[in-house]
Amino acid sequence: MPSVHPLHAAHPGPYMSKRRPQAETGVAADHTTAIFAAELILLLFFGRLIGEGMARIGQPAIFGQLLAGVLLGPSIFGAVLPELRHMVFPETPALKSMIDAVSQIGILLLLLLTGMETNLALVNRKRRAVISTSLFGIAVPFICGVALAYALPAELIPSTATRLVTALFLGTALSISSVKIVAMVLMEIGAIRRDLGQLILATAILDDSLAWIIIAIISGIAAYGAVNFEHVGMSIGLTALFLAVSLTIGKRAVARIIVWCNDNLATEVPVISAILLIMLTMSLTTELIGVHSALGAFVAGILIGQSPILSEHIESQLRGFIIAFFSPVFFAVAGLGMDLRTLLDPALLGFTLAVILIASIGKFLGALAGGMLGGLNWLESLALATGLNARGSTEVIIATIGLSMGALSNQLYTMIVAMAVVTTMAMPPTLRWMMGRVPLRDEELKRLEKEEAEETESVPRMERALVYVDGSANGGLTAIVAGLFAARQGVLTTVLEIPREEGDKTPGRTRLMEAANAALQEVPAQSEKEAPAPPKPPIEQLVQARAAQAEDTIGKEAAKGYSIAFVGIGQPISTTAPRFEEPLQALIAAFDGPVAILLNGGRYETASTVPLNILVPTGGSADARLATEIALTLAAASRGTLTALHVFDPREDTLLLRGRARRQGISVLVEAHRLGKRSGVAVKGLTATSRQPETEIRRVARRGRYDLVVLGTALRHGETKFLGPRTLGLVQSLRTPVLLIAR
């Protein structure tokens, strides 16, 4: 089924201009709505069903969705039951506009999702190899595709007057790799973390980014029907301006919009609504400056993906919304436009094979040459060229845009989609074979082991921190600790300051910023072989502060999606009962994550720039593991040291339990050493044997002159959450400042 350009989709067909009786119009409208619903039901049902089948045999689900469209199109459904197909998919302007509108929204949302998964730091890691491979991998098949377009007979070209636009679309479709398909295949074969896998993915990201810039420029050419250098120059200039503004001012604006919506709007899923509005606004902007709206949606995805609080929960909601409905509908509609009967013509079949061969050989040779020029060896270049020879969803979207603009005929559209399917299905087995022949280097093996170990950590997944402080000594030290944590992890941090008296200025944010800036000085440069970290905004953009006024402020603030809360108030624990004082009790009741509570802060008298000597009692529990992670983060940020203490219980010193207990204790200390090595922190291990671990912790803390003890504990549950008696007795007896990690 041919598509309709989105700018013209809303215009009524000629027959709709005639007035009809009211009753007849109502019946027609109801009939149109019913047919539209039936179309969506068929597209969704068969798209998901066949997509599930493709996924079970190791192929991308989008191929099943495409095949669903082919099944429901003229190739099969139309050939077997032509009258019934015409009844379900009638060639009426109203229905075509409705289904095309859903498809066009699907394009924008899929590009939004692609942009959100784009890691620009990955492209920057090995710029030379990525840029040379991408440019050569695009240029060679692009030139071949343009030459092929001029060799095609006139009946395959929508208009000989616009053959240049057709040639440019065909060249682009033959030259771009699909980052979504490449990423999925790399994950499927277990190569996504390898150096070469990351290089393949980075090149595909650059390919995709260049693709939408090229499509935007071609769309500008198509709008005027010929090459107008003034208009082309204007399109390129406005596109460059749009990208420059988006990646600078726009990046900060998008982050602030998302944070503001998350923190201030009371309606359900406000961040999802904000993301959709941002995407549509940027798509409209690119459309207004004369380039395709696809570029706006893709760039919006990049900016949204770099938001400091785009949590996994919000991203999964958006992804589910897109994958469940718009993706199967879009790809099924794309399949409807394919008519495989055209391939029964020997000449058209020959041209289709030519398109597949030119796309495969051109991309392979171009990427191979680019890899060799980029400093890769022969085997690495071969694997890189093999991995980039997958088109998938990107080519389907490009072909759909070209068809909707009238730049591609139905026959060319079918050829391009067939090429996308064949190249993508051939890529996984060939890439798996090639990757098995590229040996792992020693540094790559160490990095892979490190990343595998980091998957079990909690601190790297934290995105936001809440800091709740007053003007007490506890509040001052908490601000320092939270500043070190914010600088090390790059998390968005909100400081709630509680004045002790009217007019008292709590220096919470000031001390936090001082500690954070001190931690950011002399940060060791990242190794070229390490996996690229996402770019972190400046600390000034990450920290916001405001005074806590109303009694319920802390409860409301805690519900805004924080990963961890740091609390520094004068009297956190009641002196008469094993419970927390208000408003800390309200925070713990409302907060699901870990709460870091500072005690004995008055005993800390050194400056925030002094390295911290930290003691952390270890154990096999998740709470002790989290305390160790946080302690290492603080030690690394302050360039301090860490002592891990493990206390063995003598009651386990039986023949049966001794070996097990000793192995567990030693493994805990070994793990602490491994974590410290990855963090660049010197870790000292201590062991002791006692029936009362609190006594040994107290003794070691007193003798070691530590600046801070980080202690993990699980809260007891009753009418309220409270500390267990042993933990309470320990923290009350320690003279050293204590950071209690409670959850």
C-alpha cells in the first residue's frame, strides 16, 4: 500500500468535498473507524505473532513484523483473497491517511528510541578508526548506489525529472548500517563488550547519525525538485545550527525540563509526556527549517538519553509504549508496501540481486579499507566490515520516507526492503564466525572481567542523591561526604537545608561544593582501553539547593525518585527509644532506597580536602556490600584509604563450619580488595574473632584513628522502621564519626 507524505496526509480526498446527508456521513464515519480498528488488529496480531516466531529462531522480531505486512499485502492476502483484502485495506484517502499517521508517529518514536540508545562517548573512544570506517563504509556503497540509480530503466523511477533525488535516496539506503540491529546481534553473540564489538557499535552509531543528516539534506533538495545550491546551503547551515544549539544549550534545557516535570508535576508519568513533547517540538523545528522531521526525533533521543535522571523505570515505560504498539504497526505497514510479485519479473529480480550485491560488497570493501586506514589489523578489519553489513530497521525507515515523498517507486521500495532483510539475516552467523577468530588481548580480557564484576554493584546504577542537612556538625560533615559522592559518581544532587534558627544560613551547599570541587581536582585520565563513561555535566549543574520549610517537605521530596539519601541533623536518633527522631523518621518511612545517616560529626575537625581514612566492617550481607561500595566511593573521591574489617564468630569454629566460615570471610575481604583495585583505593584487610563483633569494631575504630566508619545495617520493621539493639548500641558507643547505611 503506497504511503502518503505526512504534510499531505491531513488533506481530504476529492470525494470528501461533496456534502452528504447527516445520517449517511455518520454511517460512513463509523464504517471508517471500524475498518481502521480492524486494520490495527490484524497488523498488531500478526506482527507480534510472526515477530515472536522470528525471535525464537534467533532473528530480529522486526523481520516478523515486516513479514506480517507482506502476508497482509498484495503478495499473499491480496493474491489469495483479493476481495476480502480490498474490504479490509480499501484504497480510500481517509483510511490511508489514518494508518499513515500512525506509521509516521512510529517512525519518530523509533528514532527517539534509537537516539536514546546512542552513546556519543563510544564514538569518541577510537575516533580515528570509527571516522575512517564510517566515512569509507558510507562513501563506497553510496557512490555505487547513485550509479545504479542512473542505470535503472525509466519505469522504475517515479519521475525522470527527479532522478537525482531517487539516486541520493538509493545511495543512502545502500550505505547505512542499522545501529539497533548491530547492537542486538552483538548482544546475541556475546560480543557487545569486546573492544571490536564496541568499535562496530560506535561506527554504526556514527553511520546512523550521518544518515539522518544526509536524509535531512536530501529532503531539502526534494522539496525544491532540483539541486538549488542556495537552498541546499541554507539547509546545511540551518542543520548545523540546529545540531550545535541542540548539543549545547538544548542538552541542558532538556535535562532541566525532565527534572522539573519529575519534581513538580503531580499527574501520572509526567516525564513520558515531557519526552514526547520534546521529541515533537524538535521534529517540528527540523521540518520548519526545511529538513526532515526524522533528524529532530533522533537528536531529541540523544539529548533525552543523556538526562541525569532518565531512570531505567522511565525508559522501560517509554520503550514498552513504543515496542508494544508503534513498532509492530510501523514495520507491518512497511511490509504492506512490498509486492513480492514484482520480483517474479526476471529483470526486476536481477535488479534486486544487483541492489543486494552492491550494498553488501560496497559496504564490506568500504568498511574494510576504512578499518585498515584506522589502524586495525587484517582480522579486526574483516570482522568490522562483516558486522556493519546489516541494514535492518534504518533502511526500512529510509525507504518509507523516500516512498512517502515520492522519491522511490513501489518496485524500488521492495528492492530496498528485500536488501535490508537479506543483509541482516546473513550478518549474525558470519559475524559470529569472524569474532571467534579475533583473539582477546590481555588488557581487553582484564576489562571484560572488571565489567562483569561491576554488574553486581549498586552504586554505579544510582542517578540522584537527596541531601538533608541542618546547621549542626553532623550537617556539615554530611555535606562534605555527599559532595565527595556527587563528584565521584556524577549524580544529580538536591540539598535540602534546614535553618536551626530564624535567619541562620546553613552552609550545606557551600561545603558540598567545596568537597566536590576538591574531589574533581587531579582526577586520573581514563585509559584508552577502558570502556567509555557517559559524559558527566559540570558539578554546578548537578547540585541544586533549597530551604526546607513545611513539615511535609521531606516526605514529598523523597517521593521524587532518589537513589540514595544523605542525612545530617543534630539529633538523628532518639535518646529514649530505639527510633529515629522526626523528620528523619518521615524520610525513612517514605523512602525506598538506602539512607546514609551521619552521627558523631562533631568529632571531625579536619578540612574537606584531607584524604579520608575509612573503616568499613564487612560481611556476607547485601547491606555490608553496599556499605563497602559507598566507603570505597568516598575513599576514592578524597584520595584516601580503606580498612576492611571482618569479625569471625568463634561459635562457627567447629570442624564442620570452620572451613566454610573462613572461606566466606576471606572471600569477602578478597572482594573488598578487588573493588578497591578497580576504584584506585588502597584497601587493608583486618580479621578478628569474637562472639560480639561490635566490641571488635569499637576496639579497631578507637585504635586506628579513623576519620569515618561506614556501617551497613538492615532496619527492623514494626509500626515504624527502627534500628536493631546491637547496631544502636554500637553507633552510640563509637567516638569516631559514623556513616550508617540503613535500608
